[in-house]
Amino acid sequence: MTTLPRLIAPMVLAAGLTIAATAVALAAPGIALANANVRTGPGLGYGIVDQLNVGERVIVIDCGGNWCLVHHIGPDGWVRRSLLVNPYYPTHPYNFPPKNPNEPGRGPLVGRSIG
């Protein structure tokens, strides 16, 4: 019976690593534009678990509506989207980099061959 757990464990580990790699691939940098509360959920009704200081750098995991899920030194949580900026695509409110190289914000040679 010990053989079955030894076979399953590597598969579970591989699945977990795949999910973790996918989450990291969607992440993008962010900078706090003002002091901002980090909350347990996406809304003012959720509890405050931490605070970002102006200029503090975070990793933005995902955004939905007016809120972004951030990872930083301290508890992870949700921050109001309008209080974050992407340093590489400084639109307001926070945006992830364009997926299409022809979208605004991409340099003329980014993702294109020369000649």
C-alpha cells in the first residue's frame, strides 16, 4: 500500500507547481500612489490587514472591478485599483500590460522583428 502514495505524491506536487507557475505568470508590478489600506476582500466592508505607504512596491496578482489582489512584504490582500499604478504602463487606474503588441503603450519595436 505504500507504493500508491509514492506514485500520487509526485503528481500532486507537479499539479501544484503548475498552478503556482500560472499565478506568477499573471502577476505584474505595482506602486502605491498614496497610503492605502490592504483588506481581506475586494471592498470597503472587508477588514484591514495592513497598509501600503506611498511609493511602496507590490506584485499585483489580479484585478477585478475597482480592486486588485496584491502580494507584498506583509499580509497579502486587496487594494483599491485607483491607488495603484503599473510602472511600465502608467495608465490610471491600474492596468496589466497589453497582451496584444499593437495595443497602446507598447513601444514600436517591442515584440516585432526589424527589417
